[in-house]
Amino acid sequence: MEDKNLQQITDAVLKELKKFEIVTPELFNSVYVKKVKELNLLDQIDIEEISSDKILKKYYELQAQTEENVKILDESAKKAQKAIKTKDDTMLDEVNSKMESLLEKISKLQEQVYLDELTKAYNRKYLFEEVLKDDYFKKDGVVTFIDLDKFKYINDNFGHIVGDKVLSMIANLLKGLGNSSVIRYGGDEFIVVSTLPKQEVKAFFEDTIKKLSRKSFKHKDEKFKVGFSFGVEEFSKNDSFSEIVEKVDKVMYKQKKLKKLKEQKTLEVA
């Protein structure tokens, strides 16, 4: 199944499941099958393989941890209430210590939920819940859509381990832009949401591409280049994410097309 089809289904299923407080395997499977049918992708997907308990394993682990945190919070609140009434400073100190530990756990849990495991950039869940509300931006800003150049060639010729290292390296480079959130949108695509001015964002990515063009990467005895194409667009609060991404996507592909034309001319001259 192509990455874009998988992304479509992932988006649709996540949006649907957000309506429910509890997600069971049966509910997950029914929503997944429903969205596959709606997107006319039945002939491209093995539903039995995709909609399995394995996919929900991480969800259950996080749910169990969340329930434990809620229990600790409830117990701490009751103790604090009692300590205030009885003016028990020792108990208040104990509650305060537990609350600090709980806040640390919650912070780590939230980080786990919102981070892409490979690149440690944010994931699509972060995009849907923290940046957007029902496909609309929550705040003003600048969005950059990034697609790696010739990533399929790197994976096919050097293997997925090298490909994974390239993705992680690119994510780290993108994080160099301040006041921004780097999101792995899928496969070799990233989205960067920033509060910086558009020209400053654009200049950062142009400079990053130049730096990459001066470097060569090596696997065994073979060298290869790493680069990316991008599109930048400003957005306002309540602007449609889909419409903005469509705009930056066109800019990015135009840039990619120009690169291919330059390569062809270089080969013809050589």
C-alpha cells in the first residue's frame, strides 16, 4: 500500500476515534473498515493484517498509565483536602512531592504520545490535536511542507537502515529553526509550523539545502547526496489546513521539478 493511501486512512480513522472516550479493538476495526470502504481502497489493503490487536497495543499501554495517573491525582487531592483542614504540614509536603512526581510522569507520557519513534520529531497526532482543530489552524503562523529528494533511491540502494538514519538527520536539521514544531507527516515528508516571519523561515530552509549540497554521505564504498524540496505559506487562525497544504505542496513540487530539469541539463552538457 502506498504511503499516501496509508496517510489518508490514518487521518480519517484518528479523526473518527477522537469522538469516543474508550477505543476497543472492535470499535477500532469497524471504524478502520468503514474508512477503507469510504476511500475505495479495499482492493489495496489486507484489512485482517492492518486492523489487529498489535496496532492497539501501544494505545492500551498509554491508557493504563493514564488511568494510574488519574488514580494518584484523585488520592493526592483527597489527602491535600484533609491536610488543609487539619493543617498537617507533613501531609501537605507528601502530597506536594507526589504531585511533582505525577507532573513529571504526565509530561513524559504526553511526550511519548506526540513523538515519532524514529525521528523524535512530533507525529500526526500532535498535528491533529495541538496545531489543528477539525482541520483548521488554532493560531496564526507559517507552515513549511518538506519532501526529501530521491529518498526512494536511498532506500532501494543502501537499505532502510541508512534511510532511517537520513530521516533522523533531516529531522534534527529542521529542529534548528527556532520557535517551531517539526512534524513527521509521513514517510519522507515533514511539516514545520513556525511563529517566525515567512522570509526568515524560507531563508533557513534555503540555507539548510545549500549546506546539505556541499556534503556527501557514504555507505560502504559508495557516496550519495541528501537534499529536500519545500514550500512555505503563511496561515491565519481558522484557515483550512487542507487548503494551505495544497498550496505549499504545489510550490514544493515546482521546486522539485526545477531540480530535475537542472540535473538533465547538466547531464546533457556532460
